[in-house]
Amino acid sequence: MHRHEGPPRKQFVLFLTAAVLFGAAVAWGLIDRYTDRPPWGTDIAYEGGYVQASRIRGYDVDGSRTKALLDGECALMERQGLGGERAVHDPAAWVAGCLDGAAGRPSRNQGIVR
């Protein structure tokens, strides 16, 4: 009986090398295109602002802090660097998320289809 062991070793090594080189080229292209910013950085920034404002709103018993957020404290927090690493990706989206969270609106990123 004849036993088949797959492709010849030389073809397998060439195919594997080509696949690794292709994967490295794709990774290099993505890193070159986005540098330190992930492709979904705007969503990350928005959700960061939204979550922070929602937490502030949840712990605000008299409503003064929520009113301050809506009156411009979201933008002030971002300018002072209180938005953290997430605000760096897209400061305007972070402020928009903060305002939506402070106003009690649903997140724009909820749901399957946006």
C-alpha cells in the first residue's frame, strides 16, 4: 500500500515562508497606516468620555456636577488631560461622548448597526 505524506518538503517550506512574509507585510502596512492610533480610535475616545460622564452622573446626588458637565466641564476636563489615554485618540469624540453621557442619552455606539 502506498502512503501519501502531503506535499514535498520543499513546497511546504516555500509556502510557509510566503505566508509568513505576507503576514508580516500586512502587519507592517497596518502599523505604517495607523502608527500609534488604532483604526477604531474614534469609537474608543467616544466611549471613554461617555463612560466617565455616566459615572459622574450616577454618583451626582444633587445634580450640580451633571449641570457643570453640560455647561462646558467636559471640554475643560479634556483640555486639562483628565480624559486619559482614550481622549488622545480623538478629543472631539471624547467630548461628544461626555456630553451624551452627562445628558443621559444612549451611546451612539450601542446596537449592532450604526
